[in-house]
Amino acid sequence: MILASQKAVTLLALLTLLPLLVGCGRVAPEAADALRSQPKPLAFTAEHATNALQRVEALVKNHTPRDAGTPEGARAAGGLQQQLQSAGVAAELVRFEDETPRGRKTFANVIGTHRGRSDEWIVLLSHFDTKSGIGPAFQGANDSGSSTGLLLELAAIIQNSGEQHYNFLFGFMDGEECQLAYSDRDGFHGSKHFARALKKEGRDLKAVILTDMIGDRDLQISVPRNSTKELKLLALKAAAVAGHRDKITMLSSVILDDHQAFLDLDFPAIVLIDFEFGSRPGSNDYWHTMEDSMDKISAESLLITGQIVVEMINMLCGNF
């Protein structure tokens, strides 16, 4: 039984829905256009992880070692630019000089750009240089190969995803490693130069996400205290959604890395880093040694990190 008042409400509801049902050319097409224009959630699959590992292998094979300020370091930068361009990403080499304890050196950042709809930017970072003085066959497969291979693959994924809400910058930093000991003029040369340039340009940065040493077969990602609180919470949420909450922990200590240059200029920034890269749990005895080689990293670890970063991006962009 339907009362008269209920009949009136039902009739009104049917009249309201009629344009949608008959496709009158106004409501339904506009709704469909809105759905089509909404970017789809990004995904990072096992295939992407395999691609990322192959990118690490190519970097190590072609550019070992790739110390900052050396001819091989410069060739590595050129190779990264070419890979970005091959993926359809607009990319440039940004060469600059800076003082070091061993004299003035020339560095080369590689910057890729993907344009979105807004005026805000998400910056994804890795460094690609190797620590000097380790040896002529030092691979730096995990530090810095793993994050560089991952970022190359992320850039290709985002480029192929179509127009996102935010603009993206893919920053491959040179000169992260110090020559002697980290100081105002030793280490983090590329990130300092890049952060200052973005500040001078007045870029509105939504987030800066740095990955470092994330290929370790025994992966345990840490987020240090010197990361933006909101991004730390976002990383935990993203890890949970991706099914990898057990792979990420918050530290009470500080880790200086390329994200610090952005924090110093009041940009929101975070680093995801595995600083237990060694022969046993809790050890870091492979770091900056000849043991940092391809056999110590895995596609599985790149998959886990890639999925966490992609979920962070989806949440930032509202891609659900």
C-alpha cells in the first residue's frame, strides 16, 4: 500500500530520474564525462618491479662506478635523461658547479616533468651517484641503483597514466654522497641546488617523496623523525592499504638525506629508506662496500616499495 503523500514523492523521484533514464543529452553525458576525466588509480605490479630491476641492472652494467663530478657520472646522467625521454617524459640535464673539499666540481641533476591540472607539484626523488673511493668495480646496486631504477619505472607509469591532478617532477640527484664528511659544502649538492631552484621559482609543492636503499632483499623501510608528520601518517596508511604495513617503521632518530634540503626550505618532505643493509638483521655492513652488488637486491623489494609510493600518490591525488 502506498499513501497519497508517498505517491507524490515517488512520482517526483521518477520525474527527477527521467533525464538519466532516457539520456536527454544533459545530465547523463556530463556525469559520464566527469567519470572519464577522473584519473584512474595508479598501480605498481610485479611486471613493473621486474622492469625496475632491469633498469638497475642496466645502470650498474653501463655506469660502474658513477661518482659525482667524474666522466662516468656525467655519462650516467645522460643515460637517465635518454631513458626518461624514451618513456615520453620531458627531461633535462641541469648542470651546475659547486665547491667540495676536493675542489670545485661539476654536477648534473636529471629532471623529468609530467604536467597535470593544478598548480601544485609532487616531487619524486632518488640520487644516482656512487660513493667515491670504494673501488673501480663498485656497483652501488642498492645505494643508489635501486631507487633510481624504481624512479625510472614510476616516471614511465605516471607518464602513461594520462593527466593527473598534480604536476610531477622526477628528480635524479647528483652529488648526494660526500667526498670526506657531510657538511655545508660536502654532500647533498644536487638536492640543495634543486630545492633552492624550486623555491626561487615559487613552486607550490604538495609533497617531496625520496626513496633510498630500497632494493635490499631483506627489506625493512624506515621513516626518520626528520620527515613531515602528515607524510609520515600518509606512508603508514599507504603501506597498510598496499598490504605491507609490516615493512615500514617510524624512527625516533634523524637520518640526513636528500629530502633534508627541502625540509630546510619549508617544503613537505619524507624519505623511505632501508638503513639495515647487511649480512644479518639490524646490520648495515654492506653499505658503502663492495658487497653493495646486484645479488643483494630483489624485484620483490622494489615491488613493495613501489606499491607503497604509488598508494601515497593515489591518496594525495584522490585517485580511488
